[in-house]
Amino acid sequence: MSEPHVTLDPRDPVQEKLRRPLEDQLTSALQAATERVRASYAGEPVEQVCQRLLDETRAGLHPDIAAGFNPDMEEFCRVAVAIVRGAGT
């Protein structure tokens, strides 16, 4: 599985200016969450793994950023599927 990455779609010049550092912070939190969830995976269903990824990612962010973080859950669930499928290897 390749490392997960967060990409933002800024809507104005201020968001564009902040995009790169915010993407880096979100990506770092997601990658750390992925490693924690992968390491502790114990046969849970994909939906539960997906929710754990979201919870762990938000826990790794500043509370203000975490509150506004609404990722594409289909993408999060793809990472969860990769964790579940990789558990047997």
C-alpha cells in the first residue's frame, strides 16, 4: 500500500497560501494514524477500521483543525480496505 496523502482544493487566495502546510500536517496525521491502526488491527470490519482511521487522524491534529477536517470518506475507507486486506500478509 502506498502512503496515504491528503490533497486540498482551495477556494480563495488565503486558502491557497495555507494549502501546502495544511496538506502536510493532515497527511502526516493520516500516515501516523494509518500506522497505529495497522499495528493494532485485530480483524475488525472495514467500517470500524475506517472510523478508527478518522478518529486517530483527528486526534493527531490541533483541535481547531480537527474540528474542520471533513475528509472524503470513500478515500479513508480505501485506506481501511488496504489495512484489512494487508492483515493476512
